[in-house]
Amino acid sequence: MLIFGALRKNHADSHIDCYGGIVRVLRIFILFAIVLYVAALVIFFVTQRSLLYFPSHSYTAPADAHANDAFKEISVRTQDGIDLKAWYAPATSKPFTIVFFHGNADGLRTAAPIADPYIDAGYGFLLTEYRGYSGLPGKPTETGLYNDGRAYLQNLMARGIESRNLILYGHSLGTGVAVQMASEFHVGGLMLLAPYLSIPKLAQIDFPFFPSSLLALDRFDSEKKIRQIHTPLLIVNGFADQVVPPSHGRRLYSLANEPKEFHSLSGRGHNDAFDEFAPLSMNWIERACTEK
């Protein structure tokens, strides 16, 4: 009986030891997972701007970039002391000048062809560039890009162009800059191609396990700002956009004030809608932005 009792005790102890071992392994695994998650959060927080902005690091003059002959290089200085360059083609037969804010991986040289249809139609066109892009000084941030946008608009108005004759045109990242400028300046129109609701909501698509709304340094929260804008608005999405969900554009449209117009381009993605957007947008400008 003593031997049997000892065997039972040893058997029970072995079960306890086994259970305790599993608990210890689970605790170590959970602790390890927490450490990895926190490390990933730190890396995401520290590197987020390198995930958002993809600047080109060399400057090319309009002639060397084989840009439209109407483009001339202009220089502006921002309120915080950054010296920038942009390409500007004055209007020839239309009253409006279009101010273009490009996406996060574009630059002066790559975005220049977007201006051709508008320049050929007689519109003025300002191809803006952000700090840190195209070899310009500074580092891109949300606040910095807003300072850049203000400097460009103020430069045009100093040239005698009334704000009501400015049409803001943003693509992708640039839609956030365009929305902010439209909330500050009484412009003639706002055109958004492939817009997003905010950077945190966009980040949730690629980083669903991170609290992007808490970690985002740059927000570009167009969803909140669109209600403040009372200028004619055009929103266009590529139906097949795999970068910014078309639902973001439809949501912005639902929140916006009249007059507004929305188009979904069948078969178009994120970066291949410019050719179709150009005639559509010029038709819209003539209908919605020209004072009757």
C-alpha cells in the first residue's frame, strides 16, 4: 500500500510538473510575442514617414525633363524658410490656373505630362513640388506640405491671379494637401483624383494590427475637413484602384457640400486614370466653376 501510494504521489507530481512546464512555456511565448509586437510598434512609429513619402532626390530642369515648353521654373520660400521650386505655365485663353499636388512617389519630372492637356486647352498650370522631393531641401511632413501649398498659392496671388480663379487638383497623397488648401483659401474649385479619408484609415489596410489612429504623425484627415469646404468639388476614383479603396472617395463625396460631382472610372486603377480624368475635369470646370 505504501508503494502504491508513493506511485500515485509520483504520478500526480509528474502531472503537476508537466502542467507547470506548459504554463511556463506559454508564459515565455506570450512574453516573447508581446516583446515582438511592441518592437514592431516602435519600428512602425519610427519609420512611418519613410513608409509614407517616397521622394526623388535629384532635380531636373523643365527643358532637360522634356516637359511642356510653356513651363518655366519659379522659386518660392515657405513661411518656415524652405526654398522650393515649381514649374509654372501661365494661362493663355482660360481664366483658371490649375494647381497640382502630386502623389507620394511622384515628382516634377514624372508628373509633368499630366499638365499637357490643360496647357494645350489654355489653362494655367502650376506643378508644385514638396520639400524633400526632386532634390529640394527639407523633409516632408504634413505640416511642411501645408506650408509648401500655402507658399505656392500666395505666390500665384502675388502674380495677380485671384484665388477664385485657382483650381486645386490633388492626386493620392496630394488630395490631402489640396483639401487643406481649399479649407483655407477661397478657390474656384477642388478636384480630387484617388482621394483617401485619412492616413490612419489608409494605414489600417496594410497594418490592421497596429493602432494607426494613435501612432500616425501625419494624418491628412480629409474626412473631417471636407465638411468645411464650400467650393465646387469633383471626386474621381479608378474603379480598380488597389492602393486607395474607391469607397474612400465615395465616403468623402457623401460628406461634402454641394455643388459636388463624383465619377468612378471603369477599368482604371490608381495611377492610370490621368488621361481619362483630363477631359472629364475640364468639362466639369466649364460647367461647375465658371460664373454664369
